[in-house]
Amino acid sequence: MDKKVTGILSCDNISGISGNMEMLLHKIQTEKPEAYALIYGKTRTDCICGNVLFYPLWGGTLVAAEIAGLPVKEDTCGGSFLGFHIHEGSICGGTAEDPFADAGGHFNPGKCGHPFHVGDLPPLMENHGYALSVFYTDRFIPEEVVGHTVIIHVMADDFRTQPSGDSGMKIACGEIKEY
Ligand SMILES: [Zn+2]
């Protein structure tokens, strides 16, 4: 399937700052997302909460995530990176050992390897417990991920280890719903 994204930004006619980013930020400010997930989780010391919003854009999705209460790792020089994925399960339930076990594995309708799963997202960058991330993906449109879950892991995704990047425990979860 050829779904090359064209016409977004051409390097031929750039003489200054592209208007694209202003348009995208305006979109987030003024338009309703097509889908959203309310994120929640609990570590030993913190309650994690936040929103992930999904806007249709250019045959794919503009994702905007804001998360607070992420664990702060005191032994690092700065903030850490946390694995961030869409998982195939529909529910944020689980067991005492794995509170979000029901989220299952990474959303992977194409039966690809990690990190080429449809649900593989850029890691969250944690800043004293807070993360803000806005990015574009053409691996899915918002309606394709409704009914699945967003998961935040305790460690960074190494983008190599199968099947899920060795990013450790699931510390927060959100069920993706139509807005
Ligand atoms: Zn994956």
C-alpha cells in the first residue's frame, strides 16, 4: 500500500518558518479530537494522570499527550524516557502483579516486529514527573485505535528487544474512546 504523505512540507519553497506548525498548534487549541484516552496509574509514591488526544491529519494522526505524576528517577542526571505504546487490549484491568495485564501486547494488526508495530510511539520525555509530547504518525487513523489502550512503561523502549522493547512494567493506562 502506497500511503506516502505528500504536500505537507516541501524543502523547495522554504524561505522562513513554515506555517505548518502554527496550523497544527491552532488545530489542538481549537478543534475537538476524534478520539481520546484518560490516563491513570499508580506507583508506590505517585498517582499518574493525563490525556492523550488523537486528531485526524494527512491520512494519519496528530497525537498530543500530556501526563503528570510520572516517577522521578533520582539517580539520573536529568529526566528519563518512558516507553509509550498503543496496546491491543481494550481494558485497563489486570492482576496485582501486572495491574494492566488486560491491555495485552502492542497493537500490531500487520504482524510486524517491534518497533514497527502500528502501536509503537515515540517515548515520553519525563521532566520532574511531567511529559508533554506532540507528534505525527501515519501508521493509523484515530478511529483505528478506538477500543484499544495507551500504556506508559516504567523504562525506556530500547527499540530492539522483541516483542516489546524491554520497557518494563506498565505503570499507567488509558482506554481509547471516540470523543
Ligand atoms: Zn512494539
